[in-house]
Amino acid sequence: MIKGNTRSGFEFEIDENVFDDWELVEKFRAIEKGEDSLIVDVVEQILGTEQKERLKEFIRDKNGKVSASGMETELEEIFEACQAKN
């Protein structure tokens, strides 16, 4: 299990076995080829539905908006932590 916190304080826990998935590799490749919308599927596949929703609530501002750039920042930190531990 990979556990960590982002700099802003979001706590996450990811099963490292989630990365041993060929279909996930295919999605990453498709994203690299320009299918950017697949990032939503990748995030849910890695974090799971509950944790993804928790992250959105963590980022949500007082007006109810979930910042795309805020989400990107948090995800980059989470992915970096996962790479460092694998």
C-alpha cells in the first residue's frame, strides 16, 4: 500500500498493484497520443471512486467549483509519490 500526503494536506492511499494493469498502460498511452479525456478514467482507476470524490471535495472552493488546475497539482504529487515508492 502506498500512503502519503500532498503538500496541501490531502491524504491518499493507493494499492501499488493498481499499476500492474495493462489496460491502465494503454490508457496512459492514449493520453500521450492526445486522448486527454481518459485522464478522468485513469484517476478513478488509480484512486477509486470514493477517494476521487474525496479529492474533489478537498479541492472544491467556496463557490462549489473544483479547479482543474488544483486537481492537476494534487494528482501530479500523488503520481510522483507513487513513482518514488515503486
